[in-house]
Amino acid sequence: MIDKKDLYNAGTFGRPHGVKGEITLVTNCELPDFGKDSPVFCEMDGIPVPFFIESVRPKSAGSVLVKFEDIDSERDVKIFTGKTACLYAYLIKKNEKSKKPAYTGYQIIDENLSFKGVITDVDDSTANILLKADCGGKDIIVPFNLYQHISHTEKIIYMKLPEGFTDI
């Protein structure tokens, strides 16, 4: 059985998103890359129960959309609404209280593995999150929805940028 002292409160589940079993997780920390060995724990009847991640995708700078394995409907995922999401404490890098938005300092790498820039600011004031990056002394604005994969451990966002995007 999992000891609660080995877990870290990573955020709170919001409402379901869509009808296929996704739910919003409002985070209070930098989330690790999820794998089969890093479940999300949710307290059920006083016991932390592991739920395994099928997919995670960003929603805004402070929230992600989570899809659990074997939970495929809005009705089934509603049991998480308002509950605390916990992760193994050793996986969490605690954010220092800083005015820098999430992803500041991350590198942007294009799908062809070429370096494109370092994120200097994040505009999450609208549904379309924009990343401002320094690309060799030139500021570029990149829509966040072009990302392919995020590695929090390496602080890299892999993106699929249109050809010539940084030449504008």
C-alpha cells in the first residue's frame, strides 16, 4: 500500500473535458513526463488509488487535460472532479515562487531536431497560448499548439514548425 507521505499534491481535478474521458487537471507544480510507471493517485474511500495515464496534453500554462486508461466517458471521469491529484514526490520538481511563467527558459527544438530558440515569455491570456522565444537574437512568436512533445526533465519543447517559420 502507498504511504501518503511519499506522495505530493500536484493539483486538483476540474471538470471533464469533452465526452471521451478527458478531465482538466489544474497543476501547482511542474509535471514530470508521464510513463507507465508514474500513475496519478486519487484518494478513494480514504486510500490513495493509482490511475494510469493514457495521455496528457496542455490546456493552459497552469493546467493540462488528462486521459486515464480504461476511463472512456464523461460520466466515468466525473468521479475525479474536485479531487486532489497526487504523484510520487520524488518525480516532482517544486516550482520556486517566481514571476516567470511556466516554460520560460525551455528550448524549442523543431521536429528535424534543429534548435530554434529559448522561450522568454508565455502569453496565456487567450485560449491560443503563444510562446515568445529568442531565436538567435531575434524574437519570434510561436503558437503553443504546434508542440509535439514536452520533456520537462530536459526543458525542451519539441515542435512541428512550418518550413521557413523562423525566417519571417
